Amino acid sequence: MRIRKVLVGMAAVSSLLLAGCGGSGSGTSENLPKNAADAGGMDSLIKKAKEEGEISLYAATTEKSTTAWVQHFEEKYGIQVKLYRDGSTTLFQKWAQEVGGGVDNADIVVQNVYQLWQDAKDEGWITDYRTENYAAYDYDKVLPGTGLAGKIYPLHQSIGAVAWNTEVTTPEQQELLREDPVAALADPAFKGRIALGDTGGATTAGNYANVILHQADRYGWDWLEGVADNEPALFESQIPIAEQLVKGEYAVTFGTDTLYNDYIDDGAPIEYAYPAPTNAALWMVGLPTATPHPYAARLFLEWASSDEGHDLMATYGTGTGSRTGWVDERAIAKEPWYSAPEVWYGMATQPELQGEGFADFVSKVNATLKK
């Protein structure tokens, strides 16, 4: 059984075989409800969930935003949420090893790597469950061609953006960035002033896939060579880049909008612009096939995919919502320079990224940047 495992760090990216993992997991959801009606209605589902009393949430979203988010669920239903938090790939590996060993610890999983959800679907680790708010999501738009509709539900989105510090960039540099933020990264004017994150992250990998593969006729590998010529500083995480960009240690980065919205709200000298189109790293919540608290898990999925649960996570994550009808009321959207993104959701089905192609692509990007 093959799991696409992106090795976090600048050294390498590879696919691993996790020995001993059973293809269908350690349990079944065959006799469990596939929707609230199967559970006898929402009142019955709530009663059974409260009898279980707790859920175990495996989440790759930040601890601060996730803790604030689940507190609303706990207060509403009196059900305790036990949180395990880690990055998407390491969290997924932990879950995969547990399932393969016949241990079902996770009631709900939240992460943002399409390829890992596809692996979970193929191995039978996530199950179909149609929440009452299922129709609020346009799966053909946000998860095109993945076969994941009803197995996972979208939360908020982190959108790929080129961000810069307005105090350490010249008016001429800012003009380049606003005119074409992607092309600007390969302009010699930014040599030694760029910081970039590890390509193993879902947002960063998606950013590169969008401009190198999806927009190959406009940017492509030649563009990445130009970026490498500017000798960018390479980091394992986008978080320290954001901190240093705000301080003016670097001038520009290709990262994610959600890392900068709170800084901007606090008055930091940061602007960002979206590529056209730009990649979306979609945070998604899924229900494992076998769970220790099956009814509480289903109630949590009902809540997380409801307008209330979805909008709360979008607020705490400072990202854009993914349900139909979501209204952007964020402070960042009112900034005079802000322009709403045109989002590309094609990373999950990009031909070059299928199978071993994803790891090969990430490896080539890292090798090019380190040349």
C-alpha cells in the first residue's frame, strides 16, 4: 500500500511504503448512519453523541484557530474535543500507521493535502456521510474530479499570494509586484531579498504547480530558474518567513494570504497580490471509517459543515470561505489595494502530479531552488 509522504524539510521529497498498513483499515462503518435521518434525526444523533461524551480531533490547522473553533462545539453540545495537532503530512502518517495497526484513535481528521485525502479514499479509511448542509458546497468547483464529495467537506481556504514589505521595497519594485507578482520574483531587482518556504507544504507546492505546470506557457520551469538566480533564502516553514517579512529582514515572499491578514490588521507594512489565477490550499474535514466515538464524530461533521461551523473556522483561520453564499466581511477585503482572487482548484487533477508525479515535482522544485 503506497502513501504519498512529503518529507518536511529542504533535503528531499519522496514516496514511502508504510509496511503493515491494512488496505481497508481496522473497522467498518457499514452499520453506522450515513446521514442524520439514518440516526433517527438530528435530535437522536445529538442524544447518542452526548452519551459518547467526547471526540478525538486530528487537525493540521493552527492550534490557536482550532482551539477557538472547537470551543463553540463544546459549549453548544457539552461534548469534549480532544485535539491532536501536527502538520498535514506528519499528522496523516500518524493516522495511517494507527489504522494499519488496527488502532482507531481519530474521530475526525482535518488537513489540506489533496493527494493524502485521495490515498485515504483509495484505502477505504474515510466514509461517506451526507450532512444536512451537503448542498451548500459546490464540489464540482472546489474538488473537481476527485471523487471525494461526501467523504470530505471543505472548510476555509488559504490562497497563494506574493507578499511584500512596503517599507523595504522601492516604488519601482512595488510597481513590478503589482503589475505581475509572479514575474517580479524572477526580476534581478529582488536578488537576495526573497524568502521562500519548503515545497512540502500544501500551499507552497500548489503555488508552484499553478505557475510552473498550469501556467507553463506564461511562467514554467524557466521562471523558476530565474527565481533561483535571485538566490532566495529557503525556510522549512512559512511562519518564520512571515515574522521576518514584517520586520523587513526580507522584501518579498511567495506564500499564503492567511499568514499576513492578522499582521496587516495590526498595522504591519505588508501588502500582497494574487497570481491570476492563484492556487487554493483547501482545508478539508473528513470522517474516518472506524472511529472510537462514531455518533459524536458525525455530529461534529454536521456542525463543522454547517454555515455556523464553516464560517467560524473561516473567521479564525482568516481565510476565504468555501461554501456557496459565503460573504467576505473580513477587514482585509476592505483594504484599498485588496482584490479578490481568481482561484484555481486544479492541483488535485493536474496530470503531472498524479501518482509518483507529485513527489517528483516537489523534488525538482527544491533541487532547482537550491542550485
